Amino acid sequence: MTAFLPRILRRATARLPRRWRALARSRRGVAAVEFAMVLPFLLTLYFGMAEVSTGVSVDRKLTLLSRSLADLAGRATDMTDAELEATFGAASAVMHPYDGSTVKMVISHIKVYNESGSLVGRVCWSETVRGTALARNTVVNPVPDGFRTAGMTYVQASAQMTYTPTIGYVVTGSLQLSEDTPWPVRNVSEIPRSGTNRCP
């Protein structure tokens, strides 16, 4: 028995160089090693594309919401409380399938004045949902192109929201998204707001 053990050890030791050479020539585990090295990059790319594309989609929806809000307000002939509530509600539906319950919306009716040779906009009335309305007579400057005529009125819709990525793997924290949309008044020269004096 004692003579048998050294013989086994000699044989095993003699085979070691051959096995090391075979291991050096072997390519069976290369794919697994390469995949393990590339996996973090692939995950970053995948999650990054998902987060960025969702963020762009949400921003696009917010732009559509702002335009819808401005268009609906611009069609009104008299902005009552019921009309205002319906306008905000219809515009909010544009955010679907994303959550529109946190979007801050503001509608402002603005008239353009010539003051000392300069065109300025002044707020006639402003209403909001979850945001901050502009005070009456607040100066809005500069006046957008297409509305630079004294005596002209237009609607400005603003939408803001905080976008937080679902995964947060690549894009971390929250992003502030906003959109301002000036829009012409369609059917009347001025949209009166119930309970508010007309523009001076």
C-alpha cells in the first residue's frame, strides 16, 4: 500500500504539465467570460435606453397637454367655472397612460399693449390647477412672435411636472419638465372670465 501511493502521485504529477497545456489551449469557457465582462455594459445600455425613451415620451405628452390646453382655452367665447374645469380635465386626459395627477397647469389670457414704443403683454386673468396663477396686470415679456400687435389678445398655457425615472439605474434623481404654449384667441377678440373685469 505504501509503495502504491508514490506511484499514483508520480502519475498525477506527470500528467499536470499536459493538463496545464490543454487548459491553456481550451476555448470552452471563453464565451462565458466574455459575456460576464460585457454584461454590465449591456445592462447600462438597456436600462439607459428604457429610461431615456420613457422620459422623452413623457416630455412629448406634456407638450401635447400644453397645446391641447391652449387650443381648448382659445376656442372659448366665455370662460366660466364649468368651462374652465372641463378644459383642465380634457387636457389632463392627454397624459394617458402616464400619471397626469401631478401636472401643474396654468391658463393665462394676455393682452398686448404699446407702452412707450415697446410692445408688452399684460395678464387679464389667469387660472391654475396645482400651479401658481399669474396676478392680473403682470407683465409678460417678450411678446411671442405672431402676437406682436397692440390690442391683440392671446392665451398662454403652461404645463409643468416632475419626472422621476421608474428604474433610476442610469438617470438618477428627478427632472423638471415644462412647456409654455402661446395660442391665438379664435372666436372673439377677448375671452371674458366670469367674475373678472375685462382687460383694460
